Amino acid sequence: MENTFTVEASKESQLVASAMQTIMDEHQKLTANIKSEEIAALMPAINKAKCIFLMGAGRTGLMIKASAMRLMHLGYKVYVVGETTTPAINEGDLLIAGSGSGTTGGIVRAAETAKKVGASVVCFTTDASSPLATLADYTVTIPAAQKQERDEAISKQYAGSLFEQSLLLSFDALIQALWDVDGSTASELWKRHANME
């Protein structure tokens, strides 16, 4: 006869496996509705930018920081907005902003500043008609639920999890495409990897 711990561990394993399947199924459905041409349109904008600034709040901000790191590995001059060493944005620069709702106050204000000085703006959002998207020169629409929505038909995950995960996946697809065009080897990129960890 199985002891109680074994039964509970087995049940917990099943819950984890079910959760993983739910998340994968949601991404399979969502990625089929992300327009690859919207992401591809960012490639020339990134390549012609003097400096690239990235910004997001909360968990979206963590995905943005991961994306900034990958752009740096490819050799772009990259800054994360809000860091103490981040300089002013100027004409010819590019701001890449992530906001599920497209209404996050600080991010919308940053986009307004970028536009005023002649920089271009990219936004990743769930709402193509949001204030941020209206300001943006390029918009990637990720058809996930906003964190305030509780629509389980879109996602069974809590808050903006599906958007945040999809932002990272979409940006990694962009990075992979940029790398394919660049033609650098993994060893060349590794030279830019942090060596004071």
C-alpha cells in the first residue's frame, strides 16, 4: 500500500504537468495569432538606431531586461530606462516599450518624450488602440489578456502572465532573426557575455 506522501507527490506532479500543458496550449493558440510581419518590421528600425532604450514595468519589465541583454549580446548599444547609468534619449534613437494595457503612465510619458526629441517608438501591447500604441511608430500586438481581465477563455493563468511570457518569446524570435541576418558565431557573441558574475 502506497504511503500518503507518495500519493500526494504523485498528485502534485500531475498538477504541475497539467499546468505546463495549459501554458503550452495557450501559447500555441496565441502565437498563431501574432503577426510575424509586425515583429519583422522592427529589424530595420533596430539596425538603424543609434541607441536602443527598453522599458517595461513589473514582470513585463523583467522580460524587457532579458531582451535588452540579448540585444547587447548581438552588439547593439542598449540601455534600460530607469537604470542610473542610462543617458538621455535623442534623435535617431529607438525606445522599445512593453505594456500589456498600453496605458502605464510612466511608459506612455517616456514614449511622449521619445517622440518629442525625434526618437522612434516600438510598443509590445495587447491593445493596438491604446495610448502607447497610438504614439508608437511600430506596434506588435500580442492577443493575450490584460492583467486586469479575468477572461479564462483567453488565459487560465493569473493576471498578465500570458502577455509577459509571450513578450519574451516574441522578442527571442526577433533576436534569433537578427542573429541569423548578422551571421555572427555563438563564440563571437560570448565575448560580450558578462564576465564579472
